[in-house]
Amino acid sequence: MYTPTEVRALAPIRANIENRSSVPDLRDVFLCHAWDDRQGAAKDLHDLLVSRGVTVWFSEKDVLLGSPLLREIDKGLAKSRVGIVLVTPALLRRLKNEGIADKELSVLLARELLVPVVHNTTYEDLREVSPLLGSRTGLNTADDSMPDVAARLADLVVL
């Protein structure tokens, strides 16, 4: 399922996932995405992950009306085993403007808990906006379908 290169690159992430498994109320995944993708690709990935038994922190489901968005995101980041960054053209635009997705990405980059999923864009485009994120081994929907990407992520995070 994974190439030898991917296995080597994802091994530290898997180790961190296992180390964090004792945190109470922990979600498997924090799904970082652009606001513009919340009803499209991000929701699709969320639904596919949930259908595979992955617990996902997803702002559209986890931030209640009237609650402080940034504080809820902060709690979600703290209580997730790994961050999945859905890299789309919309996310690349948002990162340039240093919005909320940029803040989420900064937290995720500071830890070995991050897997990029490139969708409808390229790693070259990503590296132009975020060389750090673009240097991470991840998945690409140009190589695997979104259901296959979700299956690979589920294999990585479900203990």
C-alpha cells in the first residue's frame, strides 16, 4: 500500500500518533482546509475518513454557533493525533493571505504530526507558497482517488 520511501517518511508520524494515544478525548485527525473547500473536497474527505472509522476534528461539525472560532480550533489541534492539510488552490490562496488556515498550519508544522493531501494542484505550486509543507511526504489525488487517499490515511491513524 505504501512505498518504501513513504514508509520511512511516515514512520515518525506514526510514532507520534502512538505516543499521543493516551490523551483523553483524542481525535484521530485534525482536518485543516480552506474555508472555500468546506462544502466540497474537505467535506468529501471528512466523510470518507469517518466512513473508515477515523474520528475527525472538522470545523463545520465541531465549532458550535456562537463559540469562539480560534479557541475551538486551538482545542481541536491540541486533541488530535495528526493533522491532515488538504492542499487545494483555495488553500494556497488562503495561505498567502495569512488567514486561519495559515495559523493552523503553523501549529501543525511545529510538530511531527502533519500529512499534506494535495488535491487539484501540485507539489510545485505548494512549495512556492509553503516550502516547509511542500517538503513533507504526503498524498496526492492525482495519483490516488480521494477514497484511496482516505483509506491510506485511515491505515496510518487508526490504532
